[in-house]
Amino acid sequence: MSRTLADLGEFGLIRLLQDRLPNGKDVLLGPGDDAAIVHAIDGRVVATTDMLVEGRHFRRDWSEAYDIGRKAAAQNLADVAAMGARPTALLVALAAPPDLEVDWALGLADGLRDECERTDASVAGGDLVRGPSIVISVTALGSLDGRPPVTRAGAKAGDVIAVCGRLGWSAAGLAVLGRGFRSPRVVVEAHRRPEPPYDAGPEAATLGATAMIDVSDGLVGDLGHIAKASDVVLDLDTKSLEIAEPLQAVAAAIGVDPLEFVLTGGEDHALAATFPSEVNLPERWRVIGRVAAPTEEQLQGVTINGEKSETAGHDHFR
Amino acid sequence: MSRTLADLGEFGLIRLLQDRLPNGKDVLLGPGDDAAIVHAIDGRVVATTDMLVEGRHFRRDWSEAYDIGRKAAAQNLADVAAMGARPTALLVALAAPPDLEVDWALGLADGLRDECERTDASVAGGDLVRGPSIVISVTALGSLDGRPPVTRAGAKAGDVIAVCGRLGWSAAGLAVLGRGFRSPRVVVEAHRRPEPPYDAGPEAATLGATAMIDVSDGLVGDLGHIAKASDVVLDLDTKSLEIAEPLQAVAAAIGVDPLEFVLTGGEDHALAATFPSEVNLPERWRVIGRVAAPTEEQLQGVTINGEKSETAGHDHFR
């Protein structure tokens, strides 16, 4: 039988976890004291937190612990990138039942570590408590390296809207899993393990992005946050949104419009940003629309091909 | 009937919470974007995280939401202070069932805010998710303001051990509540609302503390972490540990030795530190023992009046 957390005890598990979580270059003092100490070289630290609850944000029968670790890290690291910052460290709190297998906790740690390594960050500290079900809370820290932050509030009429990273893949994967299937494998993998383009965040800041957000709840909903914060209209041109072949296949199989995945699917953690129209964007940033001033007919918000959109983001309590 | 989170929705609740959580002086960008931005003036940030699970760390029938907020903030802010740092900001993630009353969430926020105000910090960001029971995860950030950190690893033979803040009061309060009583009120209040001496952390650093810890799991257990990290023996002199009258009253009423509260009671978040013996300590730092080198008979650990102690800290999974 596998060892459980109760067999090993809190301090035994902490020792095993620490062995798997080497300190990265920005961590001055890692796990094991009252607090960690992390570089914040320009005198500011970017900080964000996201919580994942078993049964709502992940299912142990759909995802391995390792993939849940990757995903928990990814969604927080992407939030740092969306400010135009470079992730430096994670703090991770885990509530778990005492009968959880030690191997599950170690798999989670491996996933957190490997996702951090995609961006030179590392796990600098954490907390481990007993709870009735698994809850993972991750805080990510980051550095702007002297650049101004890219908030949601700077989009201006005339800017272009561009996106870097996948849209709709995770949602297509979730739709497949929800119907009891395991393929197309490529969308299931995208759901289990998003691959946010972390370095595109600082790149966008350097290119002069006026606003940026991490697409976690769906493109239209998240662009709505930029529209509101910037008091502008964001108009999407659906012709410019490529719909990859696997998304078309899934949509055809389950009888939905594949564009729905692209417009409303969350959890891929693409970066969406607005740029002055004269900026020469690298190829991985695809222009998908334009920013306009609000009018009496069209207040701040998102339009699709010039038409008002009814698509809202995800509300966790409704 | 009171409004619930489901009635109000995630974004409605976030708006109400933001109205109650003003940004402090170290917060450059507060809640509402992908991440917060916090001052880290000397190029380093101190960061720590603790998770509280309903039923294990708090009970809604024993504590008001406001007190749970105070406590959740206190235990994290105290960890920052225990590094010799000044707290600057909190990030707070909350999992809650949709039928939770809005007033409970607002009470929690008020408690977090008011505890932060004891130390000039503020809530800079957070996350709100749906979950089967309440889980609160707090991350505290802090600034060393150019000082070196005080870790657990610097205690030296010949140092004195000193403590600032209450010991055993919260444990006495918990013992009272656990037996269905509500008095003595002063220990019940201490359990519901610890008052860590935050500014004593930077003070100890300035005075030359060689090691420091926040007493969260019990004096003997937590000093054991210093002993281990510093490879020394910490000998407590019980004659120097004052046992306040309310603790004596509770102990007499329930038939235990009041010294147990002082030696093993957690959650008061006193600061325990070691100092070179020549340091002239302010009155609030009470000397309670001495640091000795390990010998063949007595390896690293805590002794009480020169005798080996069997008292261990709390293990969350055993």
C-alpha cells in the first residue's frame, strides 16, 4: 500500500518536498524559515494569488497530480506575465486529507517545479495543512525589471488588439473529457497542461503594450475587463481568429460552433494586449481586432464584428 | 433573509470588498488587475503564506468572521515580523460555499483590514472561488528596509533566549471554549484575536538578534526549530516564565498544570529570539533561558531547567 500523509507526518513530507524544490536564482532564502526572501531588484514586487479547489478546478480522475501542479503554477505565473513582469517565485499552500498518498503530493510538487522552470522562477515557500478535501493556493511573485507595469487600464481608441498563445484548446479538451472521451489527445493535453507564453509578457511591455490581460476566463469576458478599465470598446474581427483543426474536429463531433471555444474558452492563459497601431508586432502576436472610443450606442465593452456581444465571463458563484 | 454569495455573484462581492480595503502606503497597484504591485524598497521582498481551514483552524460557532480575519492576518504578519521585517501587504484567497452570507465575507475583510492597520500593511489583492467549505489562504509580504534577515539559524552558545508577547493565553482560551464555556473572557478574547507585537520583530533585528521565530505551534516546539537550524541547545528557565493570573485560574478549573499552556500553547504569535548576552533588552523582551552548545549527552534541542524535554510541536497530519 502507498504511504499516506498521515504515515509520513507533516515534517517528513516537508523534508521530501524541499528536496524536490531547488531554489532559483531570485530566491535569497527558500523554504524552512518563517518566511522566504526573494529578489525584487527594482524596488517593487508584482504579486498575485489564485486558489484551486478539487472538484471545481481539477478532478483527480481527469488529471495527474503532476499536471495539476503544472496548471496551478501556470495560471499564477501567467498573471505575473500579464503585468509585463518576469516571474521570480511561487509560494504554495496545500490543504489535504491525511489519507492522501504521499506520491500525489510529490507529483504536485514536481509539476509546480517544472512549470516554474519554464520561466526561471522557483517555489520559495509554502504551507501544508490538513483539510477535508484538496485545496491548492498559489501566490506568484515577479519583477518588472525597471519597466512600468502594463495594467488593464491603458487601451486607447485606435490601438490594435493582439493575442499570443492558444485560445479555446483547453475548453475543447474539457468538452471532450466531460463526455467521457480522451481524444483528440492534443486538446486533452492542452486542458491538462496549458502552456502560457510567459516571455511574451515582458516582450509586450517592451513593445509598448497599452493594456494586457491573461485570458483565464474566456477571450470576450477577459477583454471586457480591459474595455471597462480603459473605458473603450474592443471590437473583435472573427475572420482573424484562426480555428485550429483539432478544435474544428471536436466542435463537429459534439455539434457546437468551434468559434465558441475560441471566444469563451478559458484556462489556456494566452496573453491578450492592446498596442498602438504603428507597433511592429512579432509573428506570435496575432492582431484580432481594434480599439474604439465608446459612443452613445455602444458603451465600453466588447463587440464582435461590430455587433454587441452578450458573452459574459465566468462568475464563480452563479 | 441575508444575502448570500450566490445572490450577489463574484464580481458584486469583489466590488464590495474593494470598497472596504483601502490601499496602504506600500501598495503601488491594489486589487483589480492581474496582479498587485507592492514596494520592496531595498530590492528584496519577505514573503510567507499560511492557510486556514474551517473546522480545523477556526469554527464559525466559536469566532465571528471579523475575528477570523484578524487571526488569519495576524499569523501571517507575525511570520514577516519574525524575520525582522516590516509587513507591507497581504494577498488573500478565499474558497467559500455559494450559500455563505455576504455579511460573513465582509466581516472577514474588515478583520483582515483592521489587523493590517496595526502594522501599516494593507490587502493588495486576492482571489475568490467556490468551494465546499471555507478555506482562507493568506500571503504576507514585508520589507527588511536594508537590514539583514533574522533567520532561525544564527543562535550561538552563550546567547540569551528572550520572548516578547503572550504565551499560553490562546491555548487557555481554546481549552475554555472546548469545554463549552465563554470565560474568563480575557483568554477567550486572546484565542479569538491574538495580538502579535509586530514592531518587536524589526526592533529585535536592530538590537542584534541572532535568531528569531514566531511562536505559532508552542514555545518548546518552535524553539526546537531554532535549536535544530542553529545546531544548539536552548535551555528554558521555567522560573522566569511568568504565568498570568487568568491562565492559573483556567488551569485550576480544568485540573492541568498552567505551565503546559505557556510551554506548549500555540497561536499567540509571540516572538521568541536569541540575543548576544551583552545586549541591553527593552523591558518587553523577557529573558527566559540560555543557549548552550550541544554535547554528547544533549544534542541539539530544547531543555527545560537543564532537563531533556519530550514536548513536541504540532504535526498537522498526525
